Amino acid sequence: MTSSLPAATGAIVIEQYYPHPPSAVWEAMTTPELMERWLMKTEGFRPVPGTRFSMQGRPIEAANFSGLVACTVLEAEEGTKLSMTWDDALAERPTGWVVTWELTAEGEGTRLLLTHSGFDPDDASQQLPRTIMSGGWGHIVTALGRVLDTATAGEERAAED
């Protein structure tokens, strides 16, 4: 179940529970081939602080978004936290946005807290993308759940063979 948490207009905050252990969620979040299935095609990603990489998504004209995301990994704590900068690679200036995924073991599963911060509440040109991305992140965390469910089902079938 996905829930958007109340947040100041300077951030998007989404919480999601997955019935999978943090190690499985971490693997899906940090393996480029799996990331492409729930997030975007990545180039050069490694979960190592300082790593610069890019992602190719769908352009969103209404938000003046080119579809090419330039990122730098800020933090990578295996199984618990991944944080990165998030900028439109073709924008005139960096946005200053940061996307952070925090994982917490909960029962036999994982609680994910996604925070996309750095939106200037006084800048209308940042509030439109924030509104559009709020819905987008909801779809993305749901897609991550589908990837986890598919991977788990494949592992169970392999174990039965």
C-alpha cells in the first residue's frame, strides 16, 4: 500500500510497505537491470557515494522536463539508505533536488520512505514539477513492488524445480 505523507511544498514524501526483506528491496533499487524495470534506464550507476550517472525517462513538456536526469550518489548505506541529487541534465541551472530512499525492516518486510526534497515553495516553476512528480513517484514505488513480486515468484519457482 502506497501512501503520500503530508509534506511542506518543499518536498514529496511517500511511504510504502513491501512484503520483502530489505536486502531484496535494496537489490532491486541498486541493480541497473532491475532499476530499468521500475524507475528508468540508467547509465553509469553504482551505489557508491560520488558516482555520477544519468537516467533516461519520458520528457514532460508541461513541467519543462527533458527526460534526461543527471544524478550523483550522495549516500549509499547497503540495505538502509540511498540518496542522490536529481537534476534535469538539460536545464539551464541545477534544481538542487535530492531523492532519498530509506529502508527499515518491518516484520518480514520492508518499509520504504521516499523523500524528494529541495523544491522552492516560493517558486511556481518548481511547484508544477513537484505536483506532477508526486503522482509519478506513487507509480514508481508501485512498479518497484511489482518487480519485487516478480523476482520473488521467479525465485520460488526456481527453488521448486
